[in-house]
Amino acid sequence: MTLRSFCLITASLLALSACDMGKFNGELGAEVDEGGFGNATMNNTMIQSGERDFTIALAERFAAEVPSTITFAFNSSALTDEARATLRQQADWIRQFPEVRFRVYGHTDLVGSNAYNKALGMRRAKAAVGYLSSLGIGTARLEAVVSYGKTQPIIQTSGPEQRNRRTVTEVSGFVQNNPSVLNGKYAAIIMKEYVKSAKPQHPQNTVIVTEVDPAAAQ
């Protein structure tokens, strides 16, 4: 063995000994997911089954067909008449898809402390969820109420801004015990209302009465 080879082997051993061997003792994927192996597994399952892509597709459809955002007065979580009207539109859409779950995110403007605004954003999200529930949407389908506080403003301003004082309703996934979901019919769930609306509308049967001149018939 040459001196050069000996030095290379020694350097390699020293490098390996300096590594954190604990990384090799965890679950595969745990390092990528920062230790949350269950989340990585769930994500992989959703990708392999197509659920994740269909969730995104349905979320895009919801956002395109229904106003997903309502706004609030300064320092308030009270629903305005306009907000209630928007939530009624959301509820009408949600009723068509009993296989789907939704999430409501509460936001605030940049006035006030982080802690206060996070609590205010949560109250706003709960107000929206409560009203949707009063319209017949089961709370099990509104399974997560999340507040971003003032961390995701639409308009970057330190002053009051109504567009930042909002809740946003989004598709979050599928109801796992629904028969269509158990059969993996995600595409059918997304497309069913399109198909229904595309069916031809036949006019009602009508009786056509004609008059004949008896003289002309002779």
C-alpha cells in the first residue's frame, strides 16, 4: 500500500466517523420529512392513488366557480350581509359534493400584535364555519379551522386594509368513508356536475294543430 492510498483511506474513515450516524438508523424518508415519517407516507399514498392531484383539481374548480373569500370590518369577526351571501353560494356548491372536505383560513390586516391577530383570524374562520354549518353543511366536512393571523396579507401595508381582513374557504381533501372515495372514483366526483350540466335538455312534448281547407282537399 502506497503512502498516498493510506492517506486517502484514513481521510475517508475520519470523515465517516464525523458523520451523524443517527441519520442511518431512522425510517426511510424521515430525514426528508424532518422526522414526520407518517406525513411522508400519507403524501406518497395520496400521490400514488391520485388523490392529491384530484384534490388540487377540485380546489381549482371550486375557486373558479364560487367566491372563496369574504371580508370583515376592522377588528371584527361579525359576518356582513355580503359575507353571508357569499357563504350561501359556497354552501350551495359544497352540497353538490358530499364526498369532499373543506378548510377555512382566517386572516387579518397588519394592525395589532401577532397573538391578538391570530386569535382574531381564528374567530373569523369560526364565524364562517358556523354559518356554513347553519346552512346544513356538516362540521365533520369542515374538519380544520386554521388561522394565519396577519402573516399572509394580500396588500402589504401596515395600516388597516379590508382585503387583508378575510377568510378563505378551500378544498382540503375527500371524505374517506364515502363509497366513491373508497372505490377511488375521484375523477367521477370532480366531473359529475359537468356531466349533469352537459345533458341535452329536451323540450316538452307539444301538440301541433294544423288547419286544412276542406275545399282545397276536394
